Amino acid sequence: MWKGLVHEYREFLPVTDETPIVSLNEGNTPLIPLLHLPKRFGIEAKWYVKYEGLNPTGSFKDRGMAMAITKAKEKGAKIVMCASTGNTSAAAAAYATRAGMACCVIIPEGKIALGKLAQAMMHGATVLQIKGNFDDALNTVIEITKKYPVELVNSINPYRIEGQKTGAFEIIDALGDAPDFHSIPVGNAGNITAYWKGYTEFFDLKRATKRPKMMGFQAAGSAPIVLGHPVKNPETIATAIRIGNPASWKQAEAARDESGGLIESVTDEEITEAQQLLAGLEGVFCEPASAASIAGIIKKCSSMSFGKDKVIVSVLTGNGLKDPNRAIEISPKPIGVDNNLTSILKHLESHF
Ligand SMILES: *Cc1c(COP(=O)(O)O)cnc(C)c1O
């Protein structure tokens, strides 16, 4: 039985036999081949999505949180804290509960997707909303955790990156080698940093013969790395990447440059179209931020060569159910009908 990523990849993680592993059996998420999207866009490469929305709390944040809470527990911490655009708070609340610790999350008022807020509340976290954005919230959390006996579990906590790098291990283990291209949404830039670290470690250990080009995508309204300066009031419907001053900015640039990759932006329209295509053509439902990694490949496919012998992996960072409001907003509404054959069959005839 799969026992969670800290257990499974322990030889590559900062744990000892005495470390009290906190786990919800996260990781081991499927790598799903796309069947229809590549054809639609003339992409001959094998194109997979790593569906991180199937982690216990519905996002990749569980990878880093399993590791960070494990280390906090080892240290004897009683309370953890994070700033969050939503998924970090859901994961922190769940794993802190699992470990018997208290959890406090600071979120930007009104900008949290409904599913994520519900999770933090159900897991019993102290949920504090501020009139400010993620960047403001993170500054406050850093100040508090410096001065008081509270463990910071944002991705500037190095154990978060350690846990998250296991996503790259799983991809290499599943494919037998690293892919040629790895596309990923970029918000606070912890995940692109972590994947690059994971790919590099397995490459150095000769478990892979190559490392992928890292292709990071920010939302156009919150694209500080693309613009080369912080964005004061970041805006995008992809709330998970609505971040104006990424904590792992330098590391993300290093991942881009060392891999010969790129970090570019995609518009909210492109993100929405990608989310709809993925759900409507492939049967895979991801949240808006995750669709940036699909929108990015679609955007680049005319100028870059994704040939037959190449492999692309796009990370779907979070589950579509996280943000039901947005999904309902962009979809056709249910059709009211009378409950009889004539009125119902009218809507099926075109498929006969
Ligand atoms: C956190 C998050 C991101 C951004 O990841 P970073 O490590 O902050 O760059 C993207 N998508 C989803 C669904 C997230 O929860």
C-alpha cells in the first residue's frame, strides 16, 4: 500500500527513523495522457497531465505540507501559520489537524475560492481575513513567526520545497525518464523551484537521462517575473496565482535559465479556454490556475516544436471542484424542461 510521499521517498528527504511522519497518503497522483487536445492543436508530442487535484485536500500543496508539518511535529511545534490564496490554508488546516496541532491561516478577503475556504473552516483552522492581498498577508505571517513560537508553513519554509520535489520523482518513475518539457503555473514560484530541484536530483542520481525545459506560466494580470518587477495590485480569475511579489522569484528564474526554459504569461481568457477544453474534451476538471499550464502549451505550440519524439508534462495543480463558482459562471446553465419524452428528446436528437 502507498503510504504517502514522505515514507515512499524518505531516502531523498530530510527525515530519520525517529521522524514522526504526518501523512494523509498524499502523492502517487495519476499521469493522464491527453487524447484530444494534442490533435486539436496539431501537437505530435506525447502530452500528459499530472493530476495533482487528486491529492487528499485537492491540490499539490499536500506534498509540501506533509513534509513541513512532519518537520514541525518533530520539532514539537504546537501551532502553524500561513498566508494563503486558498490551497495552502486547506492543506495546512488538514495536516495540522492530523498532527494534533493548531493552525492559523491569513487570507485575502473575498478572493478565496469557495471550496478552499470550506476546507480550512471544516478542519477547524482559525481563519483570519485581511483587507489586503496575498503578499500583504505573507509579510504579516513572516513577522509573527519570527517573533513568536509559531511555525511558518508557507513555501519559504524549505521543507515545503522538499516535499513538493517528489512530484518530479513520481513523473520520472512513471515515464522511466524525465519529460522534454514541463509546464506549470507560477504564483509564489515554490512549485517550479521544487520540480526543478526534483528533476535535478534524480538526474544527478542517474535515475533520469535528461532534465526538461521548465515552462512557467503566470496570469497576465499578475506576472511580476515576466514584467521584471513586482505587481502592486495583481488581478486574475486564477486566484491561486494572484501573487505580485513571488517569494521564490530568484529560484524560478534559475530553474528557467538552467533548463533553457521560459516564464511567460497567459491571459484570463486563455486560461478559461484551456480549463474548458480540458474539462470538455478530456474529462479532466482542474481549477483555473492549473489551466495556465495548458494555456501556456497551447500558446507556444505554433512557435515551439513539440515533435513526435518529445514528451510534455503539464502539472494540474488543483482540482476543479475547488472553485465551483467560476466553473458555473463560465458554463451553459442547466436547461429547464417538462418531465416528458417529447421535451427531453428535443435536446438529444442532434446526437442520434
Ligand atoms: C499554490 C498554487 C499554485 C502556485 O504555485 P506556487 O508554488 O505558488 O508557484 C498554482 N496552482 C494552484 C492550484 C495552487 O494552489
